[in-house]
Amino acid sequence: MARTIVFIHGAWVTPTCWERMLPWFEARGYRCIAPAWPGKDRSVGAIRADPSPLRGLGVGEIVDHYEKVVRSLDEPEAPILIGHS
């Protein structure tokens, strides 16, 4: 069984939306990662101040990004994916 969970945030949030959930899963033995979308690896304030890194970002780019994240994991099993919005 997969022991890694990849948490994927939605359009109107950042990976910080998972902060309260990760410890619950980690306490049960899961390795948890919550990588940001391209351009959302900054604070909300920074994103609001300069949203230009998100310009042109579409579903294809987001899926490609998470495919790279998943393929980079050093595990024999595919991870569990949990998404929001």
C-alpha cells in the first residue's frame, strides 16, 4: 500500500490550506507532501502583490507539474492523491 500522500491545492488557495491536515496523516505513518502549483510557491501577500508568475498557467501546466512531482518520488507504489477544489 502507498505510504506517501500528495496533497494538491485548488485555484483559490495555496499549499497552506493543508497545514492542519498533514499532521493527522503523518501521525498515522504517511509521508505527506503538499507541493505548490507553479507560481504559488510564495506567500499569499506576495502572490497578490505580483500575480504575473501565474499568467498563462493552465490545467496542462499544472498536471505536468504534478506528474513530475509524482515521478520524482522514490517509492515502488504510486502515491495517494488528495485534491481540493
